[in-house]
Amino acid sequence: MLRIFFPREQNKTWAMERAKTNVIRWYPVVGILDYMEESLNALADEFPYFFKDAIRVYNHFRKYSYKYLSTHISIYFNLIN
């Protein structure tokens, strides 16, 4: 898979241009974890059948995970002290 993005060539400029071309050609949406909500919205726009409720599900689990993590972190620090 990495060969598609970064072919083993001496000319790094050429390899980077080739990688960009491959991403544009083969991937209609490229998500970035740092921009998860924007990525999910882009996926929902491009593939609504699969991702129409993705942002709602993501927000639900994100809220749950914060509660879950904060509870376990509190318990952990109470056990340490």
C-alpha cells in the first residue's frame, strides 16, 4: 500500500508528486484524525448511504468516552494516592 503513495525512487520531488496524484486519483475523500468532524462531514457528503449519521454516532461515543475515561482516571489516581 505504501508503494502507491511513496514509490522507492531517488527523486523525492517526483515521488511526492506521484503520491499526490495517486491520492487524488484513487481516494475521493481523505480524512484527517485531527479534523475528525470535518472528515466525517466530507464522507457524509460523498457517501451519504454509508455515513449520513456518522457525525451523530461519533458525538455520542465521544461524550461517552470522556465520561468513561474521566471515571477511570479518577479511580486510578485515587488508588495511587
